[in-house]
Amino acid sequence: MATIRIPTPLRPYTGNNPQVSVAGHTVGAALSNLTEQHPELRPHLFEGDELRSFVNIYLNQEDVRYLEGAETEINENDTLMIIPSIAGGSRNVRTARPKR
């Protein structure tokens, strides 16, 4: 079975597991199996049947968007990583210029 690494913010939806073993021969099937095992995770990853735009999936260090997306084939020893996009940042109050 392949393994999916779960980022810290999503672990409460997987029983605080940092990784989950999944069945499936494609990225899409593995993600489907993940959300079957942990249904409360689904709305954080999917909007309808589509992966949310801010959720990135990596297969052994490669972004699956640049492979074959959900149809990318996986093997038993592969590791998938869910990487949520993070936006924003902080502003240093002492060096920030006031808006005019």
C-alpha cells in the first residue's frame, strides 16, 4: 500500500495520524481511499469531485500536476504528500511604510 503524509493542520481529521496507508493504483484512487477512511477530511481536500485549487499533491517529491494529475500511477512503496498552499505573511511594523 502507498502512504500519504498528512500535514499538521489536517491531522485532526485523520485521528492525528501523520501518515495513512492507502489502496489504489493512481493518485486519484489513493486520495479517494484516504477520504473513504477519513470522510471528515474530504471537504478540506475536495470541492465536489475536484481537488481544491490550493491543495498540492506530490508523489515522491514531484508535483502530480506536472505528471498526469489524478491519473498518475503509483506503486506500493510510493509516498504521496499533501501540501496545502500557504498565502500571506507578516509585516514588520517597524519597517513598514504607512499607506497613503
